[in-house]
Amino acid sequence: MMHCKECGAVIGEDEKFCPNCGASTGTPFLEDMPDPIEVVEPAAAETSDAVTASAAEQPAAAAPEASQAAAESAPETAPQSNPYASQQAAPQGNPYASQQAAPQGNPYASQQAAPQSSPYASQQTAPQANPYGNPQGAPAGNIPPQAGAVPNYDPTMTAIPPMGGQPPKKKKKGCLIALLIAIPVVILAAIIIVVVCVATSAGNRTKNMVEDYWQAYVSGDADAIAEMVPDEYWDYIQDTYDFSKDEAIAGLDEYLDELSDRLGGNLTYSWDQTNAAAGVGSDSEMLKDANDFLSDFDLKADAGVGVEMDATVSGDSDSEDYSFSMWSVKIDGKWYNTEAISDFDMACSDGYAATAKYTAEYGDMMDTYWTAFLNADGETLGTYVPDAMWDFLKEQYGCDKNAAVDYLSQYLDESLSSEYDTDDAIIVDQKITQVDDYEAEDMADMNDGLDEYGLSGDDMKDVYSDLEITYGDESDSQSSSVILTQIDGKWYIYDCMYYLTEACYYYGDGSSDGI
């Protein structure tokens, strides 16, 4: 039996057209087509040929829809774990995944990488620890329409609000950005204000400190310059050079006195700023050079203003020009001067502090010694030897103290007359430049044979001096040294002991009549 594929009516095998609808039999017919669904007409309705024909046409077209409706209503045909899955076997692990079997691993990934542990997963796979999970296991988030499948739903396009209650209102990003921008602007403005205020204040302070520095410099006031360095700086001076604060100040006084003498006295100054820089913060790049300088003295500045300058110091007979940078630096809340720091370091490293220190200790002795020596004053030189020396000379050369002193005067006069030919007193200006301690071995050699006479020293030093010698209308500059020896806690001049021995050897009993 053959049926028309259009209306389902029975047709003969030899018929080319359907006797019911007239459809051509050139298109293959469906075999074993199920009987059309009968339309139940209302009891009171009259049936016309048109209505009958229309009812006859509906079963074939309605069959798929009826089948779909049946599939939707029948629970055994839809995946139980996913109420939103499509009819075409979407992966059970992700109710929102597409039909193309997306990998199960990331709830926010594209269709090619959807996770099993998705917060949108079915009751069988949703993680229990999900704070946004529905207590009944339904997917969290903004629920898509539940009528039918959602193959094109993209969970990444919808935010996940917390479950329970209304989702919180979002802050406007624009306000947040404006605030984030405003904060740095405010801070920057504050920093600018602080820097300007600090720079202005520090600039005024720096100008005053520059003036104060130069005024103290030309007036030779090392004490005033010492007020421009921090207290902890003196620890560096002590540890590095073994000089106290007072000795370092005295050393700078020595230098400033020398400067004044060199330029003819009555010093004045002038300076011009050629550049300037300011920095705030110990790590400021602008303070790098200043802090590199200060680090040599175990110091670090928190702020500073640097002035690059050309300066001139003038005296009555000469002048000196300088070009350098002077920084006013803030250390532990107080302002100091880098040039003052540099000056004291120079005074200690270049020997001026040593001169001051040893001048305080031995200066008077050396002044007296060199004046007496060059003027052949044996009596004065005799005051710088211990009493045991006279006993030694008496025993060895038969010279008493008076004879020994006379011999010493003769000895020095004959030795120096050829070099300093004058009847006038020789004037000596001496300045100690260095003092060295004797090593124990050298001191033992110097003391050899003297211990039995009580003339062995327990300490010895070499005292070096620069001498400016004026005799008549002439002058001479020399450098020389004197040996000091300490006997029973008192300092004597070893050279005086030596020259007395030489003089008594030549002029005493059994000696020659002259040198």
C-alpha cells in the first residue's frame, strides 16, 4: 500500500497524482507512514469539506511538534542533573555549556574550556564550598531563563552577586579613579609646598650660613666654624686622627693664622653664586653628592641646599680664589655646613691639628730651645737636662756644671758662626709639624750605657719643626728635629744632653783644645 507523502491518503500503485490532494507522485513516498492523528471536532460544529481537508493536512506537520512537546513533558528524556540543558545532549557537567562538548574545567572560560567545578554546574558536580551556591544545588549567579535550553549563554558576561538579598550597588569606577588621581595630586601639591617652603627657608638659612662661614673664615674664628658641624663629627675626628675637638679647632686656628700671614693680614671675602640645588629626603637624588661626601664621616643628611660659588679671600698683600660647592645640610633636625666639615678634616689630615696639639704640649720648650741653640746660649740649654747629667759630666770629663755650660756655649758659637755671621741676636719662629714616637728597640739603643747614670729615658719622641730664622738683614728657612726624652715622668731635651757631652769631651780634661 502506498501513501501520499503530502496528505497521507492511500493511492494506487499506478496513479501519478494523489486523488485526495493532487500531489505529484514523482517525489518518493514515505512508506509505513503512521496513521494521521484524528482531529476531534466539537459536537455542535458543522463539518464542511474545507474543514475536513484542513484537518487532514495537519497531522503530518504537527507530528514533530507533538513529539517535541512529549519529549519536554517526559522526565525520562531530559538530563535530570541539568534543568537548563538542551535536547541535544549537552555535557552534564556544565548546564550552560554549548552543544560542542566543551572541556570541563573553568566556569568563566569560553565554550571550549568549561569546568566541572563550575559554580553553575549541576547538583552532582557543584563544589560544596561555593559561598554563592544555591542551598538546593541550583546554579548561582544571574539565572538565565528556565524555559528551554540556553546554548549561547555566557556566564562571563554576568556578574555573580551574593546569594540572599539584593546584590550590593557597585561603586562608580570614575569616582574611584578620580580619587586615586586626586590623592597623588594632593600629595604632590603638598610635597611641592613643603619643598618650596623648605627650600625657601633652607635657602635663607643657607645664605646666612654662607655669610657666617666666610666671616668666621677670614677672621680666623675656628670656634665659630666648629658650631657649623654636628657633635657626632668629633667622634670621627677622634677615631680617625686621634685628636680631640679642642685639638681639631686649634688645628684649624693654625691653618687660618697661616692663611692670614700668607695673604698679609686684614682678610676680607666676596662670593657669587653660580648654581644651586635643593633636596628633601635622605634618599633624594639631589642629595646624593652631598650624602656621598657625608658618608666618609658617618653622617647622612635629611635635607639640604647646595650653593656652587666663586669666592675670593683678599689680604693686604695677596688674595686667593676658590670655586666649589658649599652645602647647608639638615642632620637630625639641625643644619650644618659641609665646608666647615671639610675644613676640620683638612686641618687634621694636613698636620695643622698635630701642630696645634704638640705646640700646646711642647711649643714653649721648642721655642726656647731653638732660640737658645742658634744664639749659642749654653746656660739656657742647661735647664733642659736632668740633674744627674752634671754628675755624669763631672765623673767622665771633670767638668762641673758651670764649666759644662761655658763649654757648650763655645761649642755652639764655633759651630754656627760660619753659617750665621752676625753680632745681632738671631730671631727664630718655629712651628711644630710632626711628632713621632720612638720604637722600643730604637729607644733601647739611645739609652745604651745611660741607665747606670740615671739618664735612661722611659719614653722618647722626635719633634719636627719648620724654622724661619732671621739674622741681621737676612733670613733662612729650615726644617729640623729634636729628640725629647722622658726621665722620671719629666720631659727633657736629649739633644742638650748630647751637645753638653760633646762640648765637655772637646774642652774638658784630656780633650783637645777645640773642635
